[in-house]
Amino acid sequence: MTTQTLKTSIASVLTTALETEPAAFPETMAYLATGANLSDWTTVKSIMTQNDLATFTGNAIALTDKGRALAKQIQEILGDAKRLREAATATKHPGDIAAYRDANQETFAKMATPAQANGITAACNAERDRQAAVRETATDYPRTMQPNPQIEGETFYRNSGNAFGITHVRPANSGMAYGLTAAGKIALIENPPGTSTVTGVIAEYATLAEARAEYFRRRAEARSLRQAAKPPSELCAVLMRRDGVTRGEAEADIRDARRDLAEMAAAGDNENAMEICADRWGLEPDYLMELIN
């Protein structure tokens, strides 16, 4: 949230709360009016409270004397700008247009003087600096982080450093990602999905292509292990038991049969498709659904 946006949001809340008096101004309305961003609204609310501009009780916003005085000053400044704008629109006179332009540019600059801003500019600048410090020390990799180096077309997001010497992380999944070391090498790393926490370095590579090849090899290996942990399908078990083949051989035969079945269906050869189990294995068509699925 920029300093200018903070000033605009605070000015909007103050002037609207003043216009609402003597009734209370609902906080939910202010939250929605400032963009319905909880983080931004928390910042606005914090600055208003720290500078004694308003009190927040339940869902009600009440201006303090200091906040009420500032709201009236803002109204006067905005009123002058509005009158100049209306005059410029009505007459198109170069002098009026120039006056409106200057007043519009100086509207919030006037608010920034100590007598009128009551410390708001300083508070906004402090909040900007605080957010910059948070970004500088963040450990995750939000896409706004800088610098974000590009390696072979892939963006590596900032990492605050760790015992493994990884400075940036390119998210992947399956508990693995690509990391950039301080020496500029590509590392295949172990990390929880969705974070830049490095829990181990699998290996380092000269190029991202090499790291990517190892990444997919390991994913395929893990997939095979998961598949092996599952019991074989009914058709696969029949072929293994009857023909004495391995699970891998039976599953490869079933994959070939599926491809043949798809070709028959595409060609409209429904008669041979229905008989594929009998023709190929001498089995009843009961196993046809397994091939289809």
C-alpha cells in the first residue's frame, strides 16, 4: 500500500465519518470503501488510532476532536479543488484549468504539512518502510519478491538463505523444486510444496535442463513405486496367475490391448471390439469394462 493510497484512504474515512455524524460510521462500510483488503484496512485503522484521529468501538468509528478538525480541513481543500474543476469545465479558460491542475496536484501535499496532516505522512512513510523491511526478510517466495533471476526462462523466487546455500527457489511439486545456489549452480532440492523451505539438496547441475531431467526421472520412479504398492487389477492378476508372467508384462499387454480397442472404436469396428478379450486372451467379455476404464 503506497503512501498516496494510505493518505487517500484515511482522507476518505475521515470525511465520510464527519458527514455521517452524529450517527456512527460503520467500520464494515469503511472497510468495503477502501477496497475490502484486510491488510490495507488494518494499516489504515492502525495509523488512525496511533495518531488519535478516531476510536473504534465494536463496528462503529467515531472521530476524535483531532480527527474532526482534520476532516474539516480536508473537506475545505477538496471543496476548493471541486470549485476550480467546475469552473474549468464551465469556462475552459486556460487560467482556470491551470489553477485546477495545480490545486489538484497540491491537494494531498497541503495535507502533508505538519499543521494539517497531524503526523499522517510520517506514519504512512513509516508503514511503507516497515512493509519494505518485511519483504526484504521474508522467507517465502511471493511473486513480488525482488530480485527474481531468470534462468533458462524460469523465474527463481527469493529465498532468505539456509544451511544448504540456496538463495532462490523455483517451485515445482512432489516435495522437490529447483534451487539456485550462491555460486550460480542449479540444484535439485527437497522442499515442502508451496514454500521455499529447503530440507535437503539432491544434487547440483550445470544447467536447469539437467536438473529438470532428474526431477522428472525421480517423479516417474516415485509414481512407479506408488503403482507397485497398489494391488494388481483383476485382469492383470488373471494373466499373471494363468500365464506365469510378471506384473509389468501383464500390465504392458493390457496397455497394448487398450490401444487396439481405441483404434477399433475409432474405426467403428464394434464387433471385433466386443470380442477383444476372447481373441487376445481367450477370456469372456467380462473384462472389457476394465479395458474401457
